Amino acid sequence: MHVHGTPTRTIWPLADCSGVEIIDQTRLPHRYELKRLATWQEAAEAIGVMRVRGAPLIGATAAYGLALAANADTGDAALHAVAASLIETRPTAVNLRWAVERMLAKLLPLAPTQRRDAAWAEAAAICDEDVAQNQAIGRHGLELIRAIRQRKGGTVNVMTHCNAGWLATVDWGTAIAPIYAAFDAGIAVDVWVSETRPRNQGAALTAWELNQHGVPHTVIADNAAGHLMQKGEVDLVIVGADRVAANGDVANKIGTYLKALAAHDNGVSFYVAVPGPTVDFRLASGAGIPIEQRSAREVTHITGRDPDGELAEVQLTPDGSPAANPAFDVTPARLVTGLITERGICKATKEGLAGLYPEQVK
């Protein structure tokens, strides 16, 4: 996608493989800053504090984290130790584990002298595959938007939650990829962007990237979503996911479940856009998905731009008031109209997923 008109990915290696550069998403939307990661520890920190976030991008960063580790030590023990540390940084997003396991499967059978170059090549391949998968998700999701346009005419109003655009992936995005595809195809679309408390990834990140691409959008408070659906102002909801269980249950940013309930009550289609690596075929249902508990400070404080243009953090809550911060919730498959994947659209069921990914059926 584009930043100030320049094609840009969210992560890329330096030419000499001494490090990678990322967009520091903790600084958006008010600062566009790049950050260099030179060690696997810096990659782990970037994942943990959400300089990079979104399941596909977390996986890509972890892959490069192992490549960075291979710059220093290509021994089995070192790679296993780094892999374990990376997996612990964010427990909910399955792409993280998937990418680390793929890297180890590629590297460990090789001689130690071959592993460094192979690690950088495999991490790059993971990134390129992510871009291709997300473009395919965009093509399949475009048909849903096109069908709504043909049926009703005028502008198609799409609601999303959190950030599942290109900032959550290497490029293109998952839930936002169909919107970009529709916009680029000349279909009039307008996006309802939920702010997504407590970290405001919708208001800060989705709005920023849609603005960069010129896509019409409006930021709303999370609690306005049901009202807009009741008023008939939402044609379609598309969200991303951090993990999909084998039965179609979906873990996504906290608040997704409430949107799915509102959509179900108002007859609005609710789709989840995910690449194959986000589906955890080892997990029978969403009941087994670990839910990350993040710092209470994300709830009690908020960062914004002050009148002088500087970034400032302010406290929202009274001193002494505790806060809970579950980062994700699980939406039952029965509330999901369908899953948009790189292989097509399927029902959110074990059978639907097996139809698209037969090689995963044991």
C-alpha cells in the first residue's frame, strides 16, 4: 500500500541482513517513524509492546527475529531458545507459533553453516506469501461488496473493528483488503471505523491507512455500532482474527463479539477475513484459545497529540481504581456468516474449513 504516495510494506530487511526496519505503530497516527531491529530481543520487544501487531505481521516479525538470531548463533540450542522466547510474547495470535515452527522446520535439518542465509530467505518467503494471500482475500471479498452494490446501488457501507488493514499484515491487510479492492475497482464504499478501545487501533491505525489510500470513512465510538446497524446504515461487517479454531470460532480484538451479536440481531452479514496460517486446526473450539491479559495502564491511560503537536499520555481513571484488560474475545461460529480466505469463502464450520484446506484434515 502507500504512505504519502510511496509503496510501503510494514517490515523489510536491510540489504546486508544486519537488521530489519518496521513502521513503529505505537507512534501512529501522529508520527510516522521507522525503527530498526538489530537483534532478536528487539524483535521480541517490538511484538510485545505492539510496535508491530496484527496476527500476520506478528508472524512475519517473529520469522525475522529468528533470522536475526541466526546472525549470532545458528546452533540448535540457541534457535530453540529464541523460538520459545518469541512464542511467549503474544499468546493469542497463532501466526506467531506457525511462523516460528515453520522457520525451525526449515533450519534445523540444515548444517549450521547454511542456516543464516536460509533463515533470511525463509523469512522473506513468509512475507511474500502473506502479501499474496492478502491480495487473494481482497479479490474474494470484493465479490461480496460487488454483490451488495448490484443489489442496492449507491454506496456500500462496511463496518470493521480494530485494525485488520495493511498495518496488521505485511501488505494489503485481511478485513480491509476487500475494501481496498472494491475502492480500486471504482465501487463506492464508505467505512465505519470503530475506535477499538483501549488501544484505539481503529481510530489510530485503520483511519490513518484508509486516509492514506483515500478511502471514505468515519470513526465511531465502539458503542455506536449497534445503533448504526439498527438504523440500516451498515451493509456488511468484516473483521480480522488472531486465531480461528477448527470449528470456526473466532478470536479477535476485544469487542468483536458484541459487534457479531448486534449484526446477528439486525440481519447484517458478519464476515471474518483470515489467511490460512491464522486457522488453528489443532484446536477443536474457541474455548481453548488463550486470551492475552494486557497491562491495566492501556485502559487507565491514553496517548494523544496536545495543542502544541506533541504526544502526551493522560490518565482517564481515578487514582486507586483497578482496571482489567482482556485483549481478545471469542465470537462463536454460529454468529459468523462466513470466512473469507485466500482460497475462497466458506462457512465458519469444521466442514467449511475442511473443504478449503483438505490437507489439514487428519
